[in-house]
Amino acid sequence: MSHEAGVKTGKEKLIYMANQIASFFETMKREEAVEGVADHINKFWEPRMRRQLFEIIDRGGDGLKPLVLEAAAHIKRPQEARA
Amino acid sequence: MCFVNEIDYGTPASRSDKTVTLTIDGKDVTVPEGTSIMRAARMAGIEVPKLCANDMVKAFGSCRLCLVEIEGRAGTPASCTTPVAEGLKVSTQTERVQAIRRGIMELYMSDHPEDCPACAAGDCEMARMAETVGLKEIRYGREGENHIWPAHDGAANPHFLEPDLSNPYFAYDPSQCIVCSLCVRACEEVQGTFALTVEGRGFESRISAGMNEPFLESECVSCGACVQACPTGALREKSVIELGMPEWSTVTTCAYCGVGCSFKAEMKGEQVVRMVPYKEGKANRGHSCVKGRFAYGYATHKDRILNPMIREKITDPWREVTWEEALAHVAKEFRRIQYQYGRGAIGGITSSRCTNEETYLVQKLVRQGFGNNNVDTCARVCHSPTGYGLKTTFGTSAGTQDFDSVEHADVVMLIGANPTDAHPVFASRMKKRLREGAKLIVIDPRRIDLVRTPHVEAAYHLPLRPGTNVAVLTALAHVIVSEGLVDEAFVRERCEWDAFEDWAEFVLQPENSPEAVEKVSGVPAETIRAAARLYATGGNAAIYYGLGVTEHSQGSTAVMAIANLAMATGNIGRPGVGVNPLRGQNNVQGSCDMGSFPHELPGYRHISDEATRAIYEKIWGVKLDEEPGLRINNMLDAAVEGSFKGIYIQGEDILQSDPNTRHVAEGLAAMECVVVHDLFLNETANYAHVFLPGSTFLEKDGTFINAERRINRVRKVMEPKSRYADWEATQELARALGLNWNYKHPSEIMDEIAATTPTFAGVSYDLLEREGSVQWPCNEKAPLGTPVMHVDGFVRGKGKFVRTAYVATDEKTGPRFPLLLTTGRILTQYNVGAQTRRTDNVVWHAEDRLEIHPFDAENRGIRDGDWVKLASRAGETTLRAKVTNRVAPGVVYTTFHHPDTQANVVTTEYADWATSCPEYKVTAVQVSPSNGPTEWQRDYREHAQKSRRVVHAEPAE
């Protein structure tokens, strides 16, 4: 079988997951939604994932929903990789 | 060695609050109104002889052995069917009743085999009753008409029936049967299957399974309730016939599903003779299913691996080594990997099959020993959305009730769960309540058995399209709000009013109306409206749900939608109501409670909370990582990307149970040290470098926590066959990694859990010994545990309503994949089947089948039993078709109990937005006729065979 939907690269997956989270919060009031997305990612995303997310955001955030980009300011930047 | 004996009171307890006082054999006895004289007598320590009564079924009054005399009343009434009354004077031992009893027993014994093997073994009440009533001789002889002899005087005996040995676990010998109908009543009242009946009349009457069929071919579900009830040797466990009567017993907890039934393990030395459900077990109240009672043979199956094994590459054969060598190897590899790739490059997976103590140790090993939070558990793929959804709305991650609560429910709403297959003992309890008149609403794409089964019929079945739960649940809320059915007093007092108002405004939006939702879900708007009205106004309404709710891209949203419904209608905080997740595995609740998730410590406390970390840092003597760790799926992603290289997997077969098998295989193959700790060389072990042999629930002490938060003891009945119980193996691994662990008994681990986790503060093995079991929270505020949660207030303070917008899954049907696949379980098999496939349960389910509607089958030229190819965007597999209208047109269904089927080759990586719980319940597929296994299945089987080679080395010493 060919690699189609469901088999994404790591970055594509992260974008997909972040957008999925945003979809849940989107119907809420903007402030609550922004906070909701950031809080969720802070609570559940391991630093490696957040680091990748920031790489995507820092390169313009292609593919990310506006709500994710707005929430980015509230997402904790992980510390540099430790040994 | 002792034997656990339970008192049989003869008839069920009365629930009345009023008491009456009577005199039995000169003793004053005070009992609840409605109690039978037989039960009252037993409560006073007086045993009235009986054959056809036990305290799990209603009295029937057929054997007439329990006759008594009552002052001022005529005749000799049966004590089982006669209720107590104020001031009665009862005599149970008069000469008159004794003479009658002897006469009855004499007649019974004249048609009972003289050489009855069950009587000889002490497994037949007949001999005991004959002795009790003082029967000395049988004046009639056994010469006349009887059911005993195959032939007499050269002529065949028309009344004789051959024993029925069709069921693999029990035998039915009609020659020993006295037609007391206890088996029939147990099947009806306790199990609720109605498979047995008495056919014929008078001397011709017989117990008959189904339409006079062998047990195996009838609708019998082999729960064994009839065997347990049978007072004679007519229905006996084959294991007892083979091994003889047990010598000692102890109470333990079943290791199959989340119902968590208590059993007496009845033993001969270290051999299990039989498992008998324990009446005092508060989850099961003396009942069981075919798995718990009978399917324990895997524990001694020849496939069990009993020695540790190592190999350098996964293409090498396995090499048996000592525990010391294996553990030293793992420790060295894990430390090397961390040195080379970073501290976060390894992780662990705890098992929902193992005990709390074992699970606690694995997460401790990860956090204390590995120095990260890369720990996860198989709840990831089942009920993680329950955790997220209920925590958000109610404040804690667990079901709100005990199982007894269903006895007080007036309306049961069952969503995405199939309890008669997956939680059979709870299903029996639910069916009992439904037969008493409670109403049932079923929300499920399949026409599950409970939609219509003997003496149970759902008031409404909402056969929604897979993937539209949230839309339908929100539409129910729309009806409740728009028709003014909200319990406003409850909401105002107990919930955040602002959030409620916001939610109410949201659910009233036109896209959430039943009419709009009908278009996406396929459920008629009127049915949605009627179901909502019944749920909101039918009295105590309880929601029970399963993986059909959680295993979706909106799993967490659906759980919150359920919580919203319960809050809006005030159905929280008392018996008979609530939100009840039916948990999959025996200890999935416990594994979650024990901090198996990468973001939280035991008791659902987030890892970022400094005060909580400080508790553990103090006793573990290390600094804990404050960042959440990787989930299973993230570990696999990280492995593919090269930053995750080693994993310790205790008792979980992620290759078979997790979605998109190819991706799991790819992830595992990218790691440098995969350690599998299990009973068998499971599918994941095909990718392992180290195998550590596991222990069964029979080989260790510990606790399991079931779906009702009940902490039940697991008790060791045999030594671990592979030297170490799993907790000991983890401890040895921790020591090899340089940690100073010195637990001598699992009770010491529980003490550490209690000392560090507020909801477990009162739990100890002493308490469990005294109480049998307790439900957490168990602490100063609730010293004996908490049967019903959120009674006076929610754990989070005020309940929180959350907007639950329906977002369609991205897994969509189209021309290439026009059907929706959903997955589930069947009664006799369990999850990946590692255990049940190694028992006689395979006679009921030798392979996974694809259920397909006759319309879809005919369109494709598929007949029942044909091989078909099941293809999705992720992969393809083959299996045989079962044409049935249990599934709607457009929907197909299969189980995933057999590794050859590889159903998860087909499932995709779509997952719940909040918890990454995979979307097992929705996969777009195509089905077409096929000749046999796919290339992947062939390759996989070859790889599996190769990777299971073991080189048995000579002992090193």
C-alpha cells in the first residue's frame, strides 16, 4: 500500500495535532480559546514536540490555524536540550 | 490451608427497612420484612434442609425438603416461599416435618445413581441431604422406571439420556439431575440469557439447553451460573471431574475485564481446580462470565516463556540467559542510550493487566530511574479521553458510581458499549434491572444484543453513523434545553452558572438541532427527541459508555458532552444515576490512578505542580523532570526521527493493540533496546531485544482497581513460574540501574502509594483484609471509601459545562473507501487474545470475522464465510465475512482478537484531539472478495515465525 493519509511525517503530524486542538477551542470566546490551546499544549506536549512546533512557527507557521499562532505567545518555549 | 466457605441463606435478602420479629425453634429472630422463613432461620443459625433453593435466585418451592410447621397455620408450608410475619412461631424440626422430609429424600434417592461420583467426591448435595434428614433405606429400590440406567433387562431405557460433554468446561449428566430448576433460574435471573428450560412434564421433565440442543450449540454463554447453582452432580466443572475436589481456596480478583469480579480460587496444591465467583465480591455479587470462571488455562500454557532471553538483532534467534545477565544487559544498554542520545531517549509502558503496585513501580522507575516522564499505558488507546473529559467537567477522572447503583436506575443510556460481550457480568446486572422495568436507550451504530434480547428491549436505538457521537449527544442537549427539561435548581446550586448559560446558548444553535443532526448521523430527529425526553424525565437516569465513545477523533469532546447531559438533568451525585465509563482492562483504572500518564503523577496530579513533585522528590531522593513526557505514539514518532531509542514494555502488546501496525513496527524497529516483559512471545516481542518472562495474576499479591474505582485484592495461589512476580522483576531492574529499592511485599508498595497520594491515603492491605474492597477516594473524609462521587459537590468545586462543537473526522468515505469500519470485542475472547486464544474459548471464536450487511455483501458478490480483502488508506488485510444485519448498510465491523487478522494494519493514525486516543471506531474501507492472505500477512507471519526462534543454551554453570 502506498503511504497516504494517516502516515504523515513528524512535522505534518504536529501541525495536524495542533490544529485539531484549535478546532475544539475555536467555538469558545477568543480569549478562552487562546488560553485553552496554549494551556493544553503546555500541559501535554513533551518539550521535543513544543520545540518542533516553535521551529514551524518561527518559519512562518505554514499550515497552522490562526488560533494556534495566536496561542503561541502563551506556549512555553522549552529549554535547550539537556544531556 | 483454609477453605473459604460462604453461607447460603437459601433465598435472596429483602431490601425492606421495616423489620419483623418471629420465633423459630424457640429463638427470637428479627429480620427485614419480606425475608423468607428459610433465610430468617439461617440468619439465626438454623439450617433448614433444601435442594432447590439458593440465595442468588428467587424461591421456587419445588423440592419440598424445607417444609416447616407454623403455629396456628394448617399444613406444612415450604420455608423458602413463605415470608416471615410478626409473631410467627415456626418449628423446623418437628417429627412430622422430619418424616415428610425422609419420605421426599427417599423418593429422590430412588432415582439417583447409587454410585454417583459427585456424591462420592462430596460435590453433590443429595448425599448430604439424605444424611441430614436421616434417610436410612430406600424401600422402593432403583428397579422401577428411572433415569439412571442406560439399559435394563436387555432393553434400552427410554428415560436415559447420554451425558452432554459438548461444552469444553462443564459436563451435563441428566442421570443425576433432580429437575429442581435451579440451573434454569440461575440462567434467567442471574445471567439473564434464558438458555435453559424444563421441557416435558412430571417424570418426563428434563433440563434442556436451547431447543433441546447440546449446550455448546444452544444460546448458552457458558457463564457457569448453572453449574454453580446445581445441587447435584448433574452440572459439574470438567476440571473437578478430572482433578477431584479442591483442598484449599482464597479470594482473588479476575484478570480479564474492568468489571473486576471477585473469585474464590479453589486449589489443590498449586493447581487451580476451579474458580468460583465470590458472593461477597461487591462488583459481581457471586456471578461470572466464561472468561473469568473458566478461561484461566493460559496461566499454565506451554507457550509461556519462563526464562529471560536476549538477542543482539531482532533477526537473530533468542538466547536464553539468567535473570542477572538479562537485567545487567538492559541496565547497560539503557544507560548507554541515555549517554549517547540524551536522558529522554528511553521510556516505559505500564500495564493495565498488572497490579497497581507493579504499575506504580514502572512509572517510578521511569521518573526516578530514567529521570524523565516518558511513561504511558494502554489506557492511551482506550479510556484516556475519559480521564480528560471527566477531569475537565467534574474535576476527577473516574466513573461516578458503584455497580450496585444500576439497581436504582430508571433509565439506562448506553453509548458505544456492548456490555453483554465486553462487560458480561455487569451486563447481567443491568439486564436484571431492565427486566424489572427500567428503560433502555442504546446509542450505537450496531444493533448490539441489548437492543433486543430475551425479556429486554431498548425503548430507543439510535443507530448513528460512526464518528457522529458528538453531534448526536449535543442534539440530545439541544432538546433538553429547548424543551425546558433542564434541572435548573441542580445546575444553579452545583455548577458554574456562566458556563452553563454559555453552553445552553451553544447547544441551541440550529446546527445542533435534531433535524440538522439527522443529516450527518442518520438518526431520525424524532428518535433523538424521544430519547432526550426519556433521559431527562424518566427518573434516575444513568449513562454507561464504552470505547465507542472514546476511540474517536472527538473522544474527549464526547465524554464532555456526556458529562454536560448528566449535569443539565441533575443526574449526578446519588445512587441510580451518574456517568459510568465501562473500563476495558482489569486494571486500566488503576494504571491511570497510579500515574502511568506522561503528564501526571499518581492521583492525577500534573507533573508541573511543584508541591506534588516535592512529595516524591523527598522520598525518592531525586529531582523530578517538570516537563510532560512522551505518549506511546509520540515515542514511536520520536523513534522514527532518531531521538528515542529504548523502551521497557510491561504487559502490553502495542504492535497488535495500537493503531497502524506498520507505523508501530517502524518505530520499534528504529530502537536499539526494546525490552518486553510478558507471559508470551507476543507480537511486540518480534521487535524486542530482551524478553523478561512475566507472571500471571495467580502468581502474585497485589491489587486491581475496577471500573467503579474499587480496589480489590489479588492473592497469590502459586509461586511465579519464572522466578519473579512482575513487581519483583521491575525491582531487580531498578536495582541493576543502581536504585536502592527494597520492597519485600506489595503491601509496602501500597503503603508508599497511600503515603503520597491523597485519594489513597486510607488504603492499606489491612483495610482491604477487613473490608474486602474499598472504592477510592479513601482517606480521612471517607475512611471506608466512596461508592458514589460528587454527592455534595463536584471534586472541582462547581461542575463545568463545556461547549462541544461537532468536528467531523478527517477519515472520510469516498469512492475508493466507501464503507466505515468499526471494531469491538466478543464475549469469549479478550483483547489481543494472548490469554483467551490459549484456552478452550477458541471453540466459540476461532477467528475474527468481518460483519457486513447483506446489501453491501450482495453488491460485492460476497457470501457468508467467504474470504474478503479489507483495505483502508493505511493498509489491507484479509479475513472471512459474516453476512448479518446487525450492522447497518455502509458499516462493517470486526474484532481484533487474532494476530493473523491484523485488523490494526487497516486502522489509521487519526486520534482524539486531546489525548491521542486512536480513532479505532472509524476507518473508511473497501471490502472485496479475496483468495487468501495479503502479502503483508504472509511477510508478517514469516517474520513472526523467524523472530520466535529460541536457542536453548546449555546451563552456564
